[in-house]
Amino acid sequence: MLLELFDHPLLGNLKNRVVMSAMTRSFADQNHCVTAASAEYYARRAADGVALILTEGTIVHPTGDGYNDVPYIYTPEQTESWKQVTQRVHEEGSKIFCQLWHCGRISHEDFTGGVPPVSSSNKQAGGINRQNGKPYGVPRALETEEIPEIYEMFRQGALNAIAANFDGVQLHLAHGYLADQFFDAAINDRTDQYGGAVENRCRFALELTEIILRELGAEKVMVRLSPSRGLGDGFYDWPDLDDMLAYLIPEFEGMGLRMLDISCARADYYQTSGRIIRQIRPMWPHLIMGGASLLPGQAESELQEGYLDMVTWARFILANPDFVTRLREGKPLIPMESEMLKTLV
Ligand SMILES: Cc1cc2nc3c(=O)[nH]c(=O)nc-3n(C[C@H](O)[C@H](O)[C@H](O)COP(=O)(O)O)c2cc1C
């Protein structure tokens, strides 16, 4: 199933069910534009046979940045730079979605033009930010009236992505970034309609998704969530996990969302996102993608058993530009090593 043609009602004709997961590479130029080297990097995977590519996290507004040298999709010049990527990937017959990203508190003034990063609360993230070797910035809790301004950043980013000929966008609502800072009761201590009860903590993600769906339509919008994700050597579940999923997933379905990517950051799939997918599958008869370094046989059985419709890989696709060929030929996969992050091959 994995390597056979896949005709999906929204995504259309796909080469197979292999998806390249979003991966930050930090090779944008000083204006946060992507370069020809990135276009070749993505096109190489498309030429090998990856059916759907999800780009690296792409910043929707300068105040949402938190990383070194990541691309934006904010100015006309940045938007224009993405056209070389979409063009090369389309020439190779694959589809590509742009992952829209706002880091929230996983940032520092060094990355946001000197203003404090924003979040659902003013609770600082623990630990040292490896991007600048400093503690994370102390965030400023968004005022209730400011929340629509964030939606507008994503809406403009989504329109820019379509202008750059992307097939769609993936809203990054996962991995502890801004939307997740609203979901997570350990961070979100708000007393307005965006904090407290499960319904309130889901409101930011739901309102944002509805706006983007209204603008682009169901065939161009995908959401990435990580209700259970890797943290240190273990994993972390959302507080009120069962109640959150029981409310959130039917709400997404009711508003017309049809594509979900359930992520676990970099944890064991079966303990984290695989478990979540088993829980939400009965509530979600539409497209689900997921995975984390699954072996080909494991991916096949997740598809056969109906848990997944498409399978995502990040590190194996980074380390093996010929990933799909290796699967077809039954060749071993090279594991990713940190050295490989230094070049864009
Ligand atoms: C170098 C690197 C960068 C990543 N950057 C992002 C990112 O920008 N956005 C995102 O949602 N996930 C990001 N991830 C997580 C991956 O998309 C994926 O969920 C995770 O690596 C697990 O899949 P894997 O085991 O196949 O690598 C990144 C992972 C790696 C290894």
C-alpha cells in the first residue's frame, strides 16, 4: 500500500503515501528568503518519489520568529523566493504544503526584533535556548483583543503561500509553539475565554483554523497537532488529554477540516502519536498522517490496519535523499547524524 499510487479526494493523485515531515534546516538568507539550494534539496526528494512534502517551519511574522536563519513568508520578496521551491517540486510531480509557524514563547527578543515574545501567559519556558545560548525570553501574555492580530498573521501567510504556488498550508499547532501554549493548561493560565476550561483552551486553535479554512478551502488546509510528544528521554501528554481530544477533534471535523498530521516531535511513535491516533481514529474518518522513524513494515501495517492514510518521515528522508528508492529496492536506511544538519544535501 505504502508505495502504490494514492488517489485522494482532496489531495488528488499522489505518487504513493510517503510524506516528508516538516524539518527546520536554518539555511535561509539574511532576508529570511529561501535559496536555490533549498529548492534543490526539496526537488531531490520529490524526484526520488516522496509524494507530499511539508516544508520546514516558515515564520508568518517577524514577531513570531525564535530561530536562526529560518525562512519567513511575510514580505513579497520572501514569498517570491518560495516560488523556486514550489516550481521545482511540481516539475518532479510531487505536492508541497508550507508549514506556517509562530513560535510564541519558544523564542527571545534576539529573534523578535527586540520586543518580548508573546504567548498565552507570561510564563517563561525553562532551560536554555540553544539558538542563542541564553534563557528563553520572558513572554508577554497576549491581550484578548490582540488575538485576532495573530490570526491575521497566519491568514496573510496562508495567502502568501498560495501566491507562491504551494498546494496548501499546514498550520503548526504542535510541539510547544504558540497554539500549543494555548492548549496546554500547564502554560495557559488565562482568565478570559481563551483559558481555563477545555473549550476555552481549544478556542485559539479552532478560531485560527476556521479562518484559514474559510480562506483556502478544505483541500488546502492541514493541521499538525502533538497531544503527546517527546520531552527529554520521555514524553509529555496534554493535561486533560482525553477531554481535550473528545472536544477538539469533533470540532475540527464539524468546521470542515479534513487533514490531520499527528506528531510526537521525536519520541517513540507507539507510545505517543500512535497511541493518540488509535484514540482519535473512531472520531475522525478523514485523512490522518503520522509516523516517526517507522520501519517500512511498521508503516505498512499502520496503513493496512487503517490507523494512517499517509506516513510521515523526517530524519530518514533527511539522511537518505533516495529514501523512496531504498524502500522500493529493500535497501537499508542510513540513520541521521548531527553532522548531516550542517549541509543541505
Ligand atoms: C532537524 C529537524 C528539524 C525539525 N523541524 C521541524 C519543524 O520545523 N516543524 C515541525 O513540525 N517538526 C519539525 N521536526 C519534527 C519532525 O517533523 C518529525 O515530527 C520528527 O523528527 C519525528 O519524525 P522522525 O522520527 O521520522 O524523524 C524536526 C525534526 C528534525 C529532525
